[in-house]
Amino acid sequence: MSINTGPPSAAGDFAGGLSPGPIGSPILAQSVGVAGGAELAAVAPGAGGGSFGGGRRWEFLHFALRNPKLMLGLGVELIFVAVAIFGPLLAPYSPTYHGTPALHPSAQHIFGTTSPFGTDVFSQVLYGVRDSYVVGALGALFAGAVGLVVGFAAGYRGGLLDEILQLLTNVMICIPQLVLLIVISAYLTTRGVLFEGVFIGVTGWPWVARAVRAQTFTLRERDFVDLARLSGRRAVSIVVKDIAPNMASYIFLVFVLLFASSMLVAVNFDFLGLGPTNGLSLGDIMNQSTLWSALELHMWWWFIPPGAALTLMVLALYIANVGLDEVFNPKLRQT
Amino acid sequence: MRRYFTRKLITYVVAFFVATTVDWAIPRLMPGNPVQLYLTKFSITTEAQYAAIQKLISASFGVNVPVWRQYLDFWDGVLHWNFGLSFYATEPVTHVVFQAVPYTLALLIPAITLSYFLGNRIGAMAARRKWLDNTVLPVGYLFQAAPYAWLALAMAYYLAVRYRWFPVDGGYNPGLIPGWNWTFVASLVQHWFLPFLTVFLVSFGGWAIGMRNLVIYELETDYARYLRSLGASQRLVRKYAYRNAVLPQLSGLALALGVVVGGNIVTEVVFQYPGLGHLIFLAISDEDYFLLQGIFMFIIVGVLLANFVIDIVYVIVDPRTRLSMQGAPA
């Protein structure tokens, strides 16, 4: 396996890159590594971009449909995605509707109402799911994009560029993401959902870059990459057509995890009152609940449902991720 | 070894430089002007008054000199641990921060070390016991998926507000005079427990899952198979698997630090625990920019030091880094 082939220090870096810690999750410490590695082994003989051909795709689908973890995670996630898309249509009240304050959960107000304005918490949660997803998706997209570019460039080019990009990555790792975001946002009076997503992405890429670099490093030495280089193709084309497809499943898993971690960063950030000023995310609802002392007033229905919704959204992604890993990785399938 | 530490040190020096520059630049790049904001706190009637007060504030903020001077002045402040005065406490920022640091360390150090050690142990155990695997894994994922803010709120509500097993806010009972007596220490511990538990639980799940996966992976490797084929006891094989699995977990710890520090901030805010996180929250709501700048630098220095400690531990745990120190080929 690729982990054991590198020099000692590289081995440490490599494995470390795969476990982005409690939020990005060491879940993948092994899983992503093995998935990537196993696929390398499986695909290398086929060589190059063509390896992702028809038969293999059906094989994935075959195992995907029979994987209970993937189906469970995906099922729950799809329900929430449906809520994000149609939620505002289903919401019984407007999120700014003012009614009787501090009502317990009941048939009229499934999650009760807030105090002192009497807005319907259920409707707010339905709206909030959408904003949380948008921020998570934007964060994942940007972090993934930056991480891939930095990782590919460092891993494929090597040399001085690699040194510089590695330094940049390690420096970013030393600066806590949430703290940096807080310091930046504290000076802004208006903050949009778009801004939040992009900023989470721009600060959340270092572990992706590390992991992608390590994977690219092992692929760069393969014969089919040498062959592509000999044929005089440009580096970008080799990376896109020969290297990236061979770690496609790995990249996919990285995006799933980035999606989850971006949503988690966003909810904590919003909870501090630094969330979007033009939207209503799940974190914003919890922020308002503390501002109006919901805790001391025993109004649990104000802060438990939004957090529970987000936990389920992230949990479903994690479970789907474990399932996907089993689908992509033949080694894990039997067990 | 020397190369290993040189690389790490270069990274930390650059990180410190970047962080300091960012900390200095952000207030100057952002649309909100701290001087203007501070001016709104005065009741000003005439233009002459406005000009005079603005001049005074600009001078006291040190923004009446060229930008390059401001940058050098900031470095001078950083190197002397001088971040100016906090508006909120009307005290030097360093004093305010030093009062909060012990509380944050009291949460973070036990939470990080205990979750790391227990998580690794339990995770390694889960890799060989089916029933443990079936409980540790789902619970671990659940805690990992729960946002700090929410877990903290849920704990504060159920364990403190509703059933009153623990106090809900502050660092100690405000009716007590701080001192080294049993009543006060007991109060400190009571207030400390829930925020600690929150930070601990989220990290714990991650370590346990990571270790379980790594140990299972190590048990499938050639050296483990070879060892088994030689007739080594299951115990011995597991021991080697564990030792190898600890290394990536240790690198993971360095990566996780930033996340835990961020989570700790949110947790402190929920429990109004008087550490740095709560102070950040106050600084934001009071628009106390000097305080915010100072806290940022303290957190960066703390994280860099912690990273350095992890590097040293890595050398102790991984014999290969030590070998290269003695001149053997790396």
C-alpha cells in the first residue's frame, strides 16, 4: 500500500493528511487511504482515463444499491435536500410571522414558538436547512477546488514549487479556521450567505491539499504517467486526464467530507452571531435562542430542533461516506 | 532529525509572521473603520470637537503615522506583548487575556489529552470486539456530527437548567471569594465539568473511530500476517498494530488542534465560561478591536507551541526520526 512505500517522514505526512481531525474526521484515516490505494491497484493496469469505462460504473452501481450504509445515509440526506428545496413551500408560517410567543410544541406549532416575537420554530428550521446547505456546498466547492489545485501542483511538479506550497499548506494548518473567520467577520457589518460559504472554503482547504499531494506523488511515478509525459502532453492535461481519474473516488469522498465539515464550521460561526445578515441558517436560530435566553426560560424547542437537524444532515453524510468507501474499495466489500 | 526540526521551525516562524500580518492588516482592509466606530461612542456636537476627538483617537490608536510605521509599531507591540488597551475592560489587553488563559487551558489540555488517549484505547479495543465496535462506532459518529454549539446547549439544558446537576454559567460561584480553599475549588470543578465534557466528547468519537480503522488496517498488513504465521500471540500482533497506528493519529492531532480550539470558543460562549472564547465573544459584541487582535495572537502562539510539542512527541514515538538523527540514512 502506498502508505508504506514512501520515506519515513513522507509516510507520516501522508497518513496525517488523511485524518483532518475531529471534524473533517479521522473516520477516513484508513478508509480514504485504502479506497484510494485499492483503486490505484485496480485501475493501473487499465491505464489512463479509459479505465473509468462502462462496465466498472455498473459494477459500482450494483454494489452501491446493495450497501445498507450508503442507502441509509443517502436516503436521510435526500429527505433533507428535499426540505431545503421545497421547505419554504411547506412551511406553515413565514419565518418572520409574529404570533403567540413561547408556545410549547403542539399540532399548530410542531416545534413551538419563540419569545418574545412568537415566530414558528418549525418554519424557521425549514428555511434554515436551505441556507446551511448552500453554505456547506459553497464551502466544499471552494475548499475542494483550492485543495485540488494546490495538491496537484505540489504533488505533480515537485521541487521548489512543492516546497513553497507545502509551506503554505502547513502555515494554514497552524492558523485555526474558526478563529481566523471570527477575526475577519468581526469587522464586517453586512455578511452574505455567499460570502460565508466562500470564506469557509478559502480557509478550509489545507488538509485536502496535503492528502491530494500525497496521492498525486504516488501516481506520478506510475508507468502510464511517464508514457503520457513522453508523448509530450501538457502537465495540466496529464493531471486532468491521467492522474485525477485514477483518484476519482478519493476526490469524491473528500468532497463529501468537506461538505459536512463546512456545514459544521458554519453552524458554530453563525451561533456566535457572525452568520449571514441576509439569511436565516440553523446556526442563526440557535444564536437567537441564546440572545433571548431560551436556555434559562426552559424553551428547549427553540435550540434543540435546529441543532438536531444539522447533526442529522452531517451524520447522514458520514454514514453515506462509509458506505461509499465500501463501494469504491473492493477490499472492504467482503467484510 | 535536524532537518525535521528545521523544516518545522521554518513553518512556525512563517506562520507567526503571516498571522501577525493578517492580524494587523484585517482592521485596515475591512470597510468598517475602528476610529469612526469609536467616535460614535462620544456625543459630539460641533465640527471642531469632532476634528479634535478624531485626532486624539487616531493618535492613541497609532494610526496617525504612515502605514509602514504602523506595521512596524504593531510588530514592536507583538514582540513586547503589548496590544494596547481594551475598551471593554479599560485595562491593557495583555492583562485581560492573561486572566482568561488559565480557564481555556484548563478546558483544552485535559479535553485534548484525555480524548486522545481514551479514544485511541477504546478505538483499538473496538477493532477486536464486535459488541464494542457496534456501540463505539455509531456513538462516535453521532458526537462527531454534532456541532459544538448544539451539544453544549443540549448539555447545558438537560444537565444544568432542567435537572440542576451542574451550574450553568460562569467559571465559579459568584458568591465565593476566589482562593485556594475547598469550597472554591469544588465550585471551580463543578463549573468546569460540562464545558470540558462537551469538548471531550466531540473529539473522543473522532479518535476512537480513527484508531479502530487504523488498527484494522494494520492487522491486514504483511508484517502482521508474518508475525501471526510465526505463531506470535494475538496480543503481540495487536501491540505492534497499535504502535504503528498511533503515528498517523499523532499527525492527526496536530491537524485537529485548530478545530478543537474553535469548538472550545463556541463551548465557552454557551456556558459563559470566562476563558478566551468568551472573551472573543465579548470583544465582538463590544467592537473591542485591540482585544480581538490580542486574543488572536495569543491563540496563534498557543497553537504553534502545541504543534511544537506534538513534533517532539512524534520524534520520541517514531524511532525512524531518531535514527536519522544518529546519522543512519533516513
